[in-house]
Amino acid sequence: NAGVMQNPRHLVRRRGQEARLRCSPMKGHSHVYWYRQLPEEGLKFMVYLQKENIIDESGMPKERFSAEFPKEGPSILRIQQVVRGDSAAYFCASSREGAGSSGNTIYFGEGSWLTVV
Amino acid sequence: SQKIEQNSEALNIQEGKTATLTCNYTNYSPAYLQWYRQDPGRGPVFLLLIRENEKEKRKERLKVTFDTTLKQSLFHITASQPADSATYLCALDVQAGTALIFGKGTTLSVSS
């Protein structure tokens, strides 16, 4: 299966701990996007990365959240000192062409469900 | 402010009828608009893309229209089936070089 792979699918963290979510894009895709989905809310854009570069992080909270997409390996979304409000589904998506390319379809993973207790 | 609105949170119809979902946007001039389907506990799945110079797009039982004057897209599912029950999301590119922005979605329930 060459789809977008996310892990873990479910993650439970106590308040104050760190959460690390991983995303491997589809084969041949070098553009990665992270979205957050809260209960009863839509998908909220967080960050857009290309290999080794953050292209747009306008949707990322200013504190505690960071993302990277290294030359080798998966993209990582890191949440430090988690709070209850961080509980959500975090979706990663990837695309072959960059954002803004006409007809740029993005392909989503199945999500990582974070629960903060 | 910029906004994407999907007509209602929930839509209930009977099997065999046509479901029509609406996506309205303000203060954007998107080059294209996309529709995705999301099932509970799963990631969104791409369905259709329509460009600003296209009025209508079809794929099997799905039809999408795009009216840039009204700033509206309509998504139709004809001969609906219970298996069509899901949440449908519209998405826009709001600015060149930025990621897709999504509406909150409309949850469709098709009863047999």
C-alpha cells in the first residue's frame, strides 16, 4: 500500500508530556501538510512542509508545536507539554506538486488520534 | 474575513433520491475547488476537482458545479445509496502557494 502512512493511530498522553506524530508521504510526494480536526469542527490547516523546509506554518500555534520534514525519514509533528485542549485528530496529507499548483490534489492518511488525560 | 460555509451540518434523504450539498465562500477567488468524503474515524478521500473556468464536472453518480459569480459550488449525488452516508468536505486554494482550506463539512445520511 503506497498511501500516506501515519503512526501512531492512537496516542494517550498525560498533561505535560510530549506527543510525537509521524507521517510518511506517498511514494514520489515531497510536499506534506498537517491538519488538526477537533470534535464537531472542520479540518484546520497547521503547517505545510517540503523536504527540509517549512513553507507555511501560519496555522501552527506559536508555542509548544513544531514540525519537521527531514531529508530522510518521515515528517514529525511534535507537541510539547500537552494540554487537554490538544486532544484531537491530527491528519497528514501529501502531494506530488506544491500547494498552489493548479489541480493540486492532496492525499490524506488515516490520522493520529491524540487523547490528553 | 475569509469564510467557507457548507449549507448545513446534516442532511437526511431517502435512498434513490438526489442529495445536493452546498459550499459557499466569501472573499476568496480560488483557482479550483475540491470535494472530499470523510467516513468516521478515517481520513478524507478526494472525490472531484473543478477549476474556475469549468461550470460542471461529473464522475459516475457525482456532479459538481462551480459558480464563481455566486461564489458557490453545488455537489450532487444522484440515485443515492446508504453507502453514500458520510461527511462531505469542500476545499479551496485561497492563495497561490498555500495549502487547501476546508469547510466544516456536511454529514449526509441516506436511509433505505
